[in-house]
Amino acid sequence: MTTPHFFAVATIGAAVATIASPATAQTTAPASKTKVETTAATQEKIELSGAELWTLNCNRCHMIRSPGEFTAAQWEAIMMHMRVRANIPAAQAREILKFLQAGAGK
């Protein structure tokens, strides 16, 4: 993994850990992101970006890959498989796929 990709993954991972923490402030992000329920006592909905959803969902079972490791078409096939296997909701899968395809290799 190249240094910029590693730094990006580490930064996203830290952001997700902060957002997923029950002690974080419960604010609503811009409307263009997917809604996800938190485990906080208030059960307010927060919205996560495709990068954050990617980190949360993929990191559960294996090391996440750099978006540039696969082409846009390969990411589409991978996401179809992993959406079913990891039981990822359709709206979240679309956000993740947008993120991955935006950084996809040629």
C-alpha cells in the first residue's frame, strides 16, 4: 500500500472510530449521505459518507483495500458480492460503490 493510500485509510479509520463512538455529538451531516443508526442512548440518525461506510463494513472481516487496486467495473462486481455476503443495505452499498469507483484504478 502506498504512503498516500495508507495515510488516507488511516485518516478515514480514525474518523470512523470517532464518529462511531457513543460519546460523540449527535449532529446531522449533509443530506447527500446515507443514514445509519447509532448505538447512542438517543438513537438519533447520523449520516456517513461512502468512505466511512466502506471502512466500517469492510474492516469488520478483513483488511480494507485501496480504491485504486481495482477498476470501477471490478469494484462493481465486488460490491454486488459483498453487499449480499455482508448484508449491506442498498443505499449504503451505493454510497460505498461511488466512493470506490471515484478512486478506482484504470
